[in-house]
Amino acid sequence: MSFGTIIGMIIIGAIAGFIARALVRGDGVSGILPTIALGIIGSFVGGFLGYLLFNKDAAAGMLQPSGLIGSIIGSVIALLVYRQFNGRRISA
């Protein structure tokens, strides 16, 4: 993985994570690093769903118009799953 790819993942992750946090209020995720991590996880989730639905992969090109949209959708899904599991903690 090249340095440019890593920087691109961080930038797309920050954008997707920020938009996902704006769409899902009261998420419990705060700070720039968790937002970037959320966006990167969302990119993987969105890419996996895109592959399943449309049978496309990275060989078609890393930067596609639907890539950011898929990252945002994946970030929202990841955030909702995080919230679901984080809300079920049982205190002793």
C-alpha cells in the first residue's frame, strides 16, 4: 500500500465519518481519530456491499463517484451497529 493510498483513505474516511456523524445524532463517537476510523471502517463496509450488490471491485479503480457515497452509507451502518452494541452494556 502506497503512502498516497493511505493519505487518501484518511481523507475519505474523515469526510465519510464526519457526514455519518452528522446524519446519526447522538452517536457517542467524538474526536477526529474515531471519526476517521469510523469512515475507514465504513469504506470497507460500503465497498463490500458494493461488491455484493454490483459485482464491482478495486480493479475497476479505487476512486469512483459512488465510492464516497458507499463510504458514507457504510459509515452510517457501522455507526448504527456500534450504537446498538454500545447501548447494550450491562453495568455490574
